[in-house]
Amino acid sequence: MVTLLVPTRNRPGFVTRLLHYYAGLGFRGHIAVGDSSDPEPAEQTRAAVAMLRDRLNLSYREYPGNNNAKVMQDLLQWVSTPYAALLPDDDFLVPRGLDRCAEFLERNPAYSAAHGLGVTFVLEPDGPHGRLRHVGRYWQRPVEGSSGAQRLLDHLGNYSVTLFSVHRTEDMRLMYREVTAVHDVAFATELLPCCLSVIRGRIGELDCLYLARQIHAEQYRHLDLFDWIASPQWHTSYAVFRDRLAEALAQQDGIGIEEAQETVKQAVWSYLARMLTAKWQARYAPPPGQPIARLRGVLRRIPAMRAAWHSLRALVAGSGAEVSLETLLRPSSRYHADFLPICRAAAVPPESSSWSAA
């Protein structure tokens, strides 16, 4: 049995959509909503929870003003199921995929997490409900190294987010145990728990539809990479991040703390070198002022173009066959049956009986 952990802030429309999706599928797992919203959107989210509480195994807790890392840390203390997964309020995790991942972890103790196929989608208009305009692949990777050091080097050398995978609940509690000691949001909400996940064990990838992520204008985003590194809190947060990873690595692999610290340094250096180069090229090459550079800046602000970039990145990384709206709508697709409920939930409000991909 899996608990879905849903941190949310000021997005009641997305939470309502998510809850209707799981209620419509008769989802038997647990859903824990952690709400850090302002008073008015919090009231709307409470109303959605009250409306569907009888149809779902659902809990709701309020954390006014807290970030996702703190919300996750607290929600995990209430989880009673053996497995858990982070579910952003604007995304979907497929129940059949969740079950397959939990069963995989049950049979494979060397793995700390598992996921299936991830896709991105874009709606028009840009909000919780609209016409489906684009579907592409969301890049996730298996991480199969035999030691924590190998996995950390692999993970940060070719980074993808592992947080949406199904984890053992006890592992997830360890991943979030010290996030409140890290003041930087990117370290606390993503990098620290992701890296601890791969140190703890391998990350498996299964052939099933698992995750659908919406690309839209209200997505939560981190600082520009250069501004992030130049921010006043970066160094102190990195020091906590480095020390926590080194301690976990030394314990996992049975190595000395100095060797573990050197591995962390190598892995983070690889991550920064790769990401800084890629971000610099995207922003400054060709030189600013040329038409193609201006066009790239415009396209980055269009949700469908960002989704297409995610798809291209996944294909270049060798993550498998083409995924598109057209292919997923074909009954012959092995992902078709799990994709249709996402179409219905995202494309129209819950009270409507039809949907459109046109």
C-alpha cells in the first residue's frame, strides 16, 4: 500500500482536479495533503477535501507559510503504509504504476525506489483544465550502480529527479530528516533528498505508465542556476548538504569520511560543470541580440515549447520510443488505458461528462 504525499500552496484548482482523478478510479491507497496556502485558497482546498473525504482514504493538514521540504518532513511522520511517493498537486501518479513499483520494491531489497514511464502534458488554456495540446516524455533514469559512491557519481553526472518514484517510507523519512537545517530551497526540496535516495539504494525503472507532469505558467521554479550559486545562503546550505551526503555515503559503503567527502566533491563538481555549461549555452550562445537568441528566449516562456524540450531531452538521452498525444490515444498503445483517465481529469472540470484532445 502506498501513501501519496501532496504538498500544495495556493493552488486549490489543481488539488481538486487531483482528488477527483483518484476518487474516479476508486484509489485505495492513502492521500495526505499538506497545505501551506494563504487563508482563502486554503479554505477552497478544505472544501474539496471535505467533498471527497468519503470516497478516498484522505488526510489534510495545514502548514501556513512553510516550504515543501518542511511539509514533506512532517507529513512523513504520519504515514502508516510501507511505501510513499511525492505527488506535486499539478501532476498525476498512475495507481496501477504505483502498485507495480511497490511490488517491485517488495521483491528487490537492493533498490530504494522505483518508477515507470513519465510524460509531460500541456493544456490550453493554461490551468487545471483545458484542451490537451501536447504530450511528451518526462526524463527519468534508472540508477543501477553497486555502491552508494557509484550511484551518486552517476546521478549527479547525468541528473534527473528521483523524488516522484515510489520509496520505502522509512527511507523517505531519512531523506527528509535534516532538510530544515538547509535554508536554500533547491537543496532542501530537491537535491538533498534526491541524492540521499540514490545513496540508500538503486533506482529501478519499470515499463508502465507512471507519472504525468503538467507544464504550465504557475509551476514552482528554482532560481536561475548562476544566481542560485551566487546567493548569500548557498555556501552554508551546501556545507550542510555536503556533510549529510558524506555521512550517509560513509555509512552505506563502509568507507572513511574523507573518502566520502571527496566523492561528494567530485559528484557535485560534475553536476555544476555540466549544468553551468548547458545553461550558459542556452542563454548566451549565439550572442544576445541575434534573432535566434531572442526567439529562444520567447520559446522558453511558452509551456508547449518547454514540454517539447523535455521530450527532446529524453529522446536524446536514450530513454526509449516516441511518446506523443497521438500515440497514447491509440487503443493499441500499452499505456492507453492508464492515460485516458488523466485525459478526462485534466481536459474538463469534474462536473462535465466529455473531454477534448482537439
